[in-house]
Amino acid sequence: MVTKEDGYLGSLTPIQEKALKLFKEEVKKENTKAWKYDVSQFDDYDYLRFLRARKFDLKNTFEMFAKYIKWRVEYGADKIFVMN
């Protein structure tokens, strides 16, 4: 059973909702300034995965997400595709 403390869509506490909003704003700002990455592929579900992984600590979550974007760019993760 999912509770508000779990941090999933539809059951966020007000603090978690605020953290999600602030995280999305920071990602957008950093993307415009430095990454220039297609972050439109990420939705709230994706952002919440990162927030839950760092217990909604915005600084640590942002560092983790920035490393993730850097890894995707460095290894060309978006250029890999599967042919049937």
C-alpha cells in the first residue's frame, strides 16, 4: 500500500510536492544554462524516482540527476536503438 510518505504521484505530502516543483524548476534552469539536453522526455514519475532515491534532499538529488545527464551525453545513451 502506498502512503504519502512513500513519495509517489497521487500521494505526495505538501513538502514532497514543493520539492518536486523546485527540482523541476532547477532542472529547467540548469538545462537552459548548461546542459542543452532534451529534458522533455522526463516526467514527474522520472523526477520522483530521483527525489525518492535521495530522500527528497534537493541538493543531493540535483547532483545525482546532473551526473545522470552527463553520463547519458558522454556515452550516447540516446543514440542507442534496437532494430527488430
